[in-house]
Amino acid sequence: MSTAASTLAAPADSARATRETGAQLRNVAIVAHVDHGKTTLVDAMLRASGAFGERAAVVDRVMDSGDLEREKGITILAKHTAINWHGMTLNVVDTPGHADFGGEVERGLSMVDGVVLLVDASEGPLPQTRFVLRKTLIAGLPVVLVVNKTDRPDARCEEVVDESLELLLELADELELDESMTARLLDLPVVYASGRAGRASRNRPADGDLPDEPGLESLFDVIAETVPPPADDPNAPLQAHVTNLDATPFLGRIALCRVRAGVIRRGQQVGWCTADGKVTRVKITELLRTEALTRVPAESASAGDLVAVAGIPDVTIGDTLADPENPVALPRIHVDEPAISVTIGINTSPLVGRDPHPGTKLTARQVKGRLESELIGNVSLRVLPTERPDAWEVQGRGELALAILVETMRREGFEMTVGKPEVVTKVIDGKLHEPFEQLSADVPSEHLGAVTQLLASRKGELSNLVHGDTRVRMDYRVPSRGLIGFRTEFLTITRGAGIVSHVFDGYGPWVGEINNRLRGSLIADRSGPVTGYAVDALSDRGVLFVGPGTIVYGGMVIGEYTRNEDLEVNIVREKKLTNMRKSTADELVKLTPPTVLNLEQSLEFCANDECVEVTPESVRIRKVELDSHLRARARSRARTAG
């Protein structure tokens, strides 16, 4: 339950009047590494402004509106809220911290005039911090450094500030920024905060302590001083840039825009500039502003404001709404190219549509239509045809982004076959190049050798090593191929105590073969329900993914073999019954529970000749070719060719 602070926002009418002038308007994005507290800090800012009201039931991470965002605890889609503070309207864009959703970060930065860089008081800058900060400097935006979670027992505020400044200088040198820009970076303001406690101060607290001020006034003041009001000209011809999309049952598709010039009004005729250079005259049927977490109707919006526009059914990200008499399009939003791809097609397994709660969308037409609709709002995704008419290659920024797409489709009722993730290669100067990642691993000291060996086998090159009292921080440059399936094995060898993150680091020459899997698969050789008798007999062969009663089919992967080869087994075998008397009764057998893999783990586990069957109820790993005889012939041909 949130209570209004004594210094609340200006009344709604006054706030709207302020926004019309633009004098007290600030557009700012919050960027950070995953789990450094962006969304929690936005919660605290909303509470401090009294946005929830006295009787509102407030949940944590209110900006994480999607089910997947709440389940995974990460921000996937960039969203914005408007906070009124002492007559100032603050449009805050909450951006994802994971590099796989870089398209969302780039769209968020295109909407704002400044950035709040959030850094954990213990972990300091990490690879994704570098990613989002690099995008900020390219955009030329002023930065406010917020050291969050100062009350962590292992906080080290002074060192984290120094590390952040070193990162800024390194990026300034890499991007060849001019001296004045570099000087401003060195003089950037620093705020120490605890988002969960709702406190912030310019004074550095002792490590492990809360900031010495009770509220967030210092944070709001620093933002107002550092981030300039919009410099857009309200008297120029209209230009509004479409940066995101939404939809409602009543209004249909909604375009979320930053008004770059002029004034946009409800009922106005505008020129809609699309990617192909075509200009169409359309009418703005509804104009909405954001107040706290809700959209409210507005008559007009001026340059610098963020608004939602309805009335253009086919509008897409990057389009421009301009003066119909002088339609000048703004540059399209540029995002980094995808590095990872998977093949998504219809479900071709023997169990298609046979789950207790089967999928309702099974056809190639439905899968293709869904992938094409995803392209409308996801600018970092690409969909390409394959040799098969019922499968498509989907390219994205990383495994997580693609897994989120598949999980979303699964929850919508689709049944699919998803191939093993592969890297997107390029030919540069006649030589094959592949994507690389900058990886940072924080592990207990006793696991240093095992992690080093694991990364060496995946062609990783060590660039930095920092020893702490009980933990070690390692920085590597690793081929993206080497990180497919890495996280699961990393967590296993560090017994869950390791922390790893990585970010795209450009392309480099192909490094040769990488063996991501050291063990083979256990494969069912026939269809039927799994029996406890067979599970007990196979328990010493490896780790099983299925338990008694599970329906399997021939060619389905039912476990991980202990050896570096595949083994076909009879997992449905029953105990033979005879009329012979026994001296002892059957004993109760204790079975080891199966290891159930989720979607991301299944994609990581896949070998080159395997894929994942995804339904609303099940995730199954299977061989691409289910027939064992055909698989044997393929292996024989491969050996002969080799």
C-alpha cells in the first residue's frame, strides 16, 4: 500500500499545462545490466510521486507487465511511464538490460534526451552495462550514474564509481569522442541509491549502508539538472517518429511516438511516411498521453512529448507522421544485426495434437502468419525462407530472445519444431567470419580451474583476471558458437554459485570446430508409455529426462548418455510375468526423479542432428530423422565422406 508523499505531483490539469509548454519536461531512459534494479527503482519513483494513490494495491516490478517478464524477473519490452514531480513531468523509459533485447534498448534511446545508468554497488559494470552505455554514447546523450543497492553487505561504492569512469573513458576512446564530450563524462553526476528502500543521496554512504536521505528527491533533482528539456521546435512542420507499437480491442493498433517537431492534434490529417518512401494522408482518430501507468485522451501534444496515436492500421516501427503539405521522413531506427538463428516449423512428430491439452495452431500457414506478425513490432528479428515450405529460419540477437519468442508462441497455442541454435556467419574479404561475445564470469575460487578448462575447450581467450578474497572475476572473448549450451554446464561445474553474462562483441575469423557436447543422447527405439521397470534398468546409463507413464516415440531423446555417443534403448519394456513361484516377493524400487528440461535448456542440449518439439503442454527433444536405419545410413555416408 502506497501513501502520497507530502510533496506530491502537480494536479492533473496543471501537469497537462506544463507538458504543453515543454519547459518542465524531461525524457530519460534507465539502462543497466540485467538484475541491477532498473524496474524496482522505477517502482520507487512512482511511489515517491504519489502516482499509485492511497488505496492502490501495488505489486513489485509494476513495469514488468508480461507474464514472461514476471516469471523470469527481467525486462523484455521497453516501456515508459510519466511521473509528475514538483511540476516537472518526467517521461521514464524502462529498457531491457539483456543484450538479446538490444532492439528494445535502441528504440528506447531514440525517445529520450538523457540516460540514468544504473550500476550494482557490488557487481559493478558488467558486459551488458558496456553494451547499453556504448549505445548511449553513440546517441550523444548525457549520463547520470546511479550506484544502486548500496545496502548490500558486499557493496563497494567507491570502487564501482572508479570502474564506471574507467569504462566511460575506454568507450570514449573506442568511439573517438571529442575532448569536450569526454570531459563531460568525467564530470558526470553520481547518485547513491537503494531502489528497494526508496532512498537516494548525492553523498556516498558507507559500504553496506542505506543512503543518508529518506526519499528520492536527490535523484529527481540531479535528473532535472543534468538532462536537458527537449530542444525540438514546436513551431516547425510536424514530425513524429514511431518508436513502438501497442494494440487495444477498441482502438486497434496504436503507434507510440516521440514528437520531434511541430504539434500533433486529435482529428488532424497527417502524412504517413513508410519505409518504401510512400506518403499516405491519414487521420489521427485518437491521441493519448501517459500519466503514471495509464493512458489518457489528449487534444494535442507538442514537440518533445511522447504520445500514443490511433487510426493507422498498418503503421510500423520507424515510420514518420509528418505535415501532409511538407512530409519529411525521419531516419529509420537502426539496430545491430542478428547473431543467432533457429529453424521454426510445424510439429512433425508422431504426437502432434495428441497431448491431453493439445495446441490449436498446427498448420504452416498459421506459423508463418505468426512469425510475420512478430516482425511488425520486433525490429531486431529476421525471418527467412528455407528449403522446406513448412519451416523458416528465424534470426535474432541471442538464444534468450529466440527462446522468448518460441515460449510466447507456445502459450498462444502453437505446436512447433525448433531446430538447434546456430550462429549467423559472414564472408569478409573472402574469409568466413563468425560472431564473438565478450563474457564475464564471477566464480568461487575453488572452481577457477574447471571454468578455465571449460572456456578453453570452447575457444575462449582470457583478457582479464581479478582475484578477490573468495571469488574470481574473469573476462573472456568467446565465439558465440562456444556459448551455445554453455550456461547449463557452467552452473553444473560451479554448483550454481557462478554468475555469467555476455554481450555481442563483433565478428572475427572462424576458429574451427567446437565440440559443445561431451556426452551423447539416450534415444527411445520404440513408442509407448515409459515403465518404472525400464527406468530402473537404465538408471546407470545416464541422466533420464522422462519418468514412468510418459508417452515416448521412436527417435525421441529420453536422456543424456554417460559416453560420447548415442545409444538406442527400450524405455517402454515391461517386466515379464510367469507362473513360476519366487522365494521372495518383488521389492519396492526407489527411482531417481527425472531431470525435466525447460525450453531454453532443451535448445542448449540439442546436438547437430537433434531438434525440439514444442507444444503448449510439453517440450521434447528428438532426432531430426526419427528412423534409426536412415540415421545409421547418414552416419555411414558422413564417415565415408570424411
